[in-house]
Amino acid sequence: MSIMTDKEIFAAIRARRGAPLLQADVDAVNAVLYPAGEKAPMTISQRGIDLIKRCEGLRLSAYPDPGTGGAPWTIGYGHTGPEVRKGLTITQAQADTFLVADIQRFEADVRALCPITTQGQFDALVSFAYNVGQSALSGSTMRKKHVAGNYAGAAAEFDRWVYAGGRTMAGLVARRAEERALYEGRA
């Protein structure tokens, strides 16, 4: 007799239920599987962090969004926020602090929106959300396919997110290819 993986357990529950699982469902199953709470929430791996840092690049002076040539203003490793404005400069330490806080926010978003993932899927989805935002991930066909267990279909959706300001961006094409490879377990 073989032991089912967590992913197989959740897939079986989803199939029996005939609908996507809600976070409350996932939490309830995890409480049974891990009664002492020994399973820590998934976090991005170093490979995922390195992907974000490489794709975002580091800039210690604020710059306008490259896709629109304007708002939002960005700094560090792609950090945006109300404090970021034209003329702002930061240190490497501040960029690292922004990066950690931003990653933690997007990890929480991905855990809530796509609760059943492999490490590679999680890393890819956090990188994707970091780049396009929580609301874009939330409403995306990619997320819907992922939650439905259509992982091949979800992976194919990365290729559609390569536009900024109505133009295909070479940097986004490269980033989405890396994210897709991570998602599919090829990286």
C-alpha cells in the first residue's frame, strides 16, 4: 500500500466534491493531517527569490513603470507603494527590506488563492503575483485552471502575460518562460 501525498489527497477531495476547495477546506484537512500544526505554511524557495531579483533588477533610485513610462513609480526590486515617488533614493538594506515584505505579502496571497501547490508552482505563482499584482492573479484564467487541477492549462497561461502598455516586452517573455519552467518542474 502506498501513502498518498498531500497533493493527491487534496486532488481526491476536490474530485469527490466536484468543486474547488476553499481555504477553510484546506485548513480543515491540514488540521487532520497535521494535528500538532507541524506543517509550516509554504514559503518561496531561494530559487524563486533569485528569479524575482534577477527579473526585477535592483535600482536604488525611483523610476517610472517601464511598461507605461509613468505611474506607478518603482524602486529597489520592483517595489511600489505610496512612499515611492520621483527623486526617492534608498540603500541596499532598504531595498532588501522592501523585497522581504513584498514577498511575504505575495506568499500570503498565493497561499490563499492557490492553496494546493508544489514548491515550483508556488515559486512561479509568487514571482508572477509579485510582477502583476494580487488582483491580476486573483481574476486570472491561470489561477482558475490551477485551482481546478488543470496544471498544464495553467502553465500555458504564463505565455499570455507578456504585454505592458499594449506592447510585447522581451523582459516579460523571458520572465514568463522562467516562471512557466518553474511551475512545470523543469527548472
